[in-house]
Amino acid sequence: ISSKNIFFCFSVDKTNVFRGEAIVATYKLYTNVQVVNYGINKVPAFNGFWSQDMQMPQQLSLEKTEVINGITYRVGEIKKVVLFPQQSGTLTLEPMEGECIARIQVKRNKTGSPFDIFNDPFFNDPFSGMGGIRDVKFAVKSDPVKITVRELPPNSPPSFNGAVGRFTLEG
């Protein structure tokens, strides 16, 4: 198991915004092996941002697929957050850290021992209950993301109340 088999990816919909402009940040799990469990050890603090978690399903769904560098991964969204930068400058969104338990098929090597009978393919069959399957714990971590936050333009009109972005109203 390596970071080419399981990894967290952190993406944002914008990396260049004004102070107070909303950013949607999404943490995803990518895997091309069977994941039987995962846990989050460190959730980012979002320093310099006001944050609001978006509601996510209770259970991780790995039904979507994405191809990266020719490799197909099953993908599931772990966390989604709306962020509002509270200061200007270059702000760094910290990585999310966790661990996954992957279930992998293990091939047994023949050693020349009289017990090699147990290395028969029958015993490596996952349905035989005799082995060939192993759960492996693997640490995962997303990369940090830098956001450039620009200060609001000076001399704003008196009616400006701090709302930044595009808005639509429906009646």
C-alpha cells in the first residue's frame, strides 16, 4: 500500500478571492484498493477563516470514479466546508490527516517446507477463510492549499455592507 493506492485530496473552488468572499473546500478520499474503514486524526483549524461545515452523509460512499494519470480511483467526499477569509494576504489551509484500513490480497511464497501444502491456492482463496487477506493500516494526509486573499477596494459606496460575491434572488 502506498500513496498511489490511497490518498486524501483537498480542493477549493477558488484560490484568489476578496476578504469575505465564500470559498467551498472539499476533502476527498481516493482509493484503488478496498478500504474497510477510515478515521480522521487531524481536522484543519482554518486559521484566518470563518468556517461553516456543510452537511455530509453519515456513511462514506465510494461510488464515484475519477481517473488520475491513467489510474482509476473510487472517490468519496469526506468533508465539505464553506470558508470566508477574515484577513487579506496569502493564507494556508492546513492538511487533513487520518488513517485508512485497506484489505489486500496476500500471496504466500513457497519455502520448500512440508507445510507448503498450506500455500495451495485453495488456502489463498478469500472465500476459504484460511488467509490470503490482510488488513493494513495506512496513514493519509492531504496537501496544504494556499489562498490569495485581496483586500476590498478602498472608497466603497456608503451602501456597501461587506457582502462579496454574486447573488441572485428568487421570489
